[in-house]
Amino acid sequence: MAARDWPVKKAFAQVAQQDERLLASCMVSLPGTLKRDGYYAALGNVTGIRLVEATGANGLPAKMVAAVTDRRLLLFSQSWLVMGRAKDLVVELDLRQVKGVEQRAGSRAQVTIKLANFAIHLRDGNLVELESADPRGAEGLIAALSSAAATG
């Protein structure tokens, strides 16, 4: 495990299959989440009310930790107590279902946060779109998923 994988280490250990290896991980969110967080923070400063988006339109947590193993793509909810720490497994996807990964043009949340945007194309035609404020972590996920798609 790389140093950047510490937030997922405990959660992964609870769901790991025998001899399964963690290849890459990073914090991810549903598209638009990080921009909304900026708006919510600004509104909170003005109104004194803290706004939180717990889930996205599709029922997934707005903020997650993604992990790619040698067998699966795992999406964990994030702990509200320790920002970025993986908590509960919310999506488990066999890597044989991944058709490809598309790295999209980067964008920004607030003024200074650069976002990596990417989409995971599944063999059944579905698409999983994610963004990350950790471009290096996203590059690692994309590389691991692309490699799996090329061999699967």
C-alpha cells in the first residue's frame, strides 16, 4: 500500500478477499459536489447555517473514497468524523465489468481547487462519473482501471 492509501486501509481490510491487493485509492465525489460545497460554505458564512449534502441524486454518498484492487473497484462512504477516511462499502464492481476509463477536462471548485474529472465506462453501457480534488490520486485510479480494462 502506498502512503496515500492510509484513509482506506482499515475499511479495505474488512472487505478484502483472500490475497486481494490494493492498487490505488483516492477521495472522489459525484460531479459538482465540490463546487456546491464552496457555495454551501459561502452561504453558511452569511447565514450562520451549515448546509450539508449527504447523498447525491442516485443515492450514493456525495463524497466517497475509491479504491482499485487487482479484482474490484470499491467505493466507500467517507467518515464524517475524519475527512477522507473510508467508512462503509457502498459500491463493489468486478473489474471485468469495466470497459474503459475516460479522463475528462479538468475543472475548478471555488478558486484554487483543481479537479480531476473522469468517467468509468461499464460493459453494460452504464457510466460512473466522478471528480477528485486529488489529481495524482485520480491518475493512479485511472491508470489501474485502464490497465484492468485492457486486460479484461
